[in-house]
Amino acid sequence: MIIVLKPDVTEKEINHIIDKLKEYGLKPHVSRGEERVIIGAIGDERQLASQPLSIFPGVEKVMPILSPYKLVSREFKKTDSIVEVAKGVKIGGKKVHVMAGPCAVEKQDLLVHIAQAVKEAGATILRGGAFKPRTSPYSFQGLEEKGLEFLVEAKKKTGLPIVTEVVDPRDVALVAEHADILQIGARNMQNFRLLTEVGAYDKPVLLKRGLSATIKEFLLSAEYVMARGNHKVILCERGIRTFETATRNTLDLSAVPVIKGMSHLPIIVDPSHATGRWELVVPLARAAVAAGADGIMVEVHQNPEEALCDGEESIKPNKFKTMMSEIRKIADAIGREV
């Protein structure tokens, strides 16, 4: 349920409500907006049947949440959430942020070169996989901790914050020490132990939609992270598996406005993994911005022919520069900026 408090509610009254919720076995989540304080009560609401919260001092109204996801829903938070990933880099506001870099971290000098190129073109976040969960056990699995060190070096030289994937609950502390955003890949969207673990950290989480996940399942996975206490969640649409074979996946751009209607969380789009074809990345990046995405995640490589991972869907720095120029015009047309 959602407990909407009065504008003049005091901290003493807020704490009294929180204590009472805990006493009845419910987990309170406090959201402080510009005009209102809202408390989300998660748990078995039947415990409050004999104790109407509407009579408590400071309470304006009490509303049930009908959707299975509570903290993620628009019912819990009417205004859009903005996730700050680094100083001056906030996802979910007017600015459309672009995350760019190689699929996998390969060599330090190559990574730095790509990072410098994408920053010069306008990217605000560096992406790169140090840990790589692959479909085949024989494919390149990433440089792991050494890859994280390379990412940190690239950050030092460019100032770009880092987003990189974590694939194992045992590695969360290590990755969180190096990265600014913890990415949960599509294959791990329903790895509930991993979701719960990243939920315990005060670190932004980029959650990718699973290969065959419905939007409801996608939002419930985000709920796992937020239920643990971490509300810094960014969603990512990266294509879903359909009967179509012309592309690697089918990019569901309708998910962007649909999710924005259902949830307050920011959502970005990954056209690289969605299509698996470099020549389709730019047109779908343009479409994603037009659809209202809060960001784009694109794979960029200096020499895709020799990339150790997903070279076929990586664009070269000069193509990336052209893409940035084009999406700026689209963002400007819809009242946003890149």
C-alpha cells in the first residue's frame, strides 16, 4: 500500500508511522518528493486490518497498490526518477545520455583510444565488459579483474564514468569497487540472488530486459533490486527473442513509452544487441530517442573485424560521431538534448 502524508507532516509523525509498520511486519520505503512524503508498505497488508493508518497524525490518504510490483510502479512515485551515476551525469532528466565503448575490454591502449574517441563525439558514459557471460563456454569470457583495472585507467584519462556487467553475486563487491554502474545482463535478469545482492549496494544498477521476458517480468526483476533498498535502477530495452531471423533479436521500442506509463524508472535502449548488425544501430538509435528513451547504449570498436566479442554489431568511431550528430537533432525536436 501507499501512504501519502500531509505537506506539514513532522519527522516525529513519519517515524511513528514507520515504527508501526515494522511492528506489524511490513517493510516501509520512504520516498521524499518536492511536495509530498510517501511511504510504501511492502508485505502482508492484512496485518493492518484492525489498525487503519488513515487515522494516524500526518496521514493524508492510504491507497492500495494493485500491480504486483510496488516500488517500481507509477502508483508509488508519480514523478520520473532521476538516477545520478556520477557528478553531472543524471539519467532520467532532460538530457539523453549515451553509453558507448567496446562489447568486451580487450587491451588497455585500445580501450583508452575508444574511450577518448566516444567522449570527443559526445558520449557521457563508457561501457565495456570485463566479465562476459557467453552462450558458448568456448567463447571469450572477458579479462575479469584485469579488465576492471583497464576500465578504471580509461576513466582516469577521460573522466567518463563506467558501466560494466556483474554476473556472479560473489563478484558484486569487486565490480562495485571499480564501476559507477552495475549492469545486470539479459541472461541474468531473473537471477534473483544476483538482483538481491546488487540491491544491497548504494550503486546505480542498469537492468537489461531478458531475452523472452514480458514487461511485467522485467519490472518485477527491478522490484527485487529496489525491495532490498537500492532505488537507483535504470532499465534497458535490448531486444527480445521472436520468430524473426533477419536480426539477432527484435527491438521492442514500444516498451519505452509503455514502461514510462507503468513505472517511474528511467529506461535506455541498446540497439547494438537488439539487432546484431552494425548497419542497423544508427537508425534504431535515432528511433529510440524519438520514442522517448532516456539514453542509448552502443558498442563502438576501432577495428570490429578483430573484436573478441560482437564485432558484427559494433560501429566504428567515425560512424558513432555521425550517429551523435543525428540523434542531437531528434532530441532537440522533442524538447530534449544529447
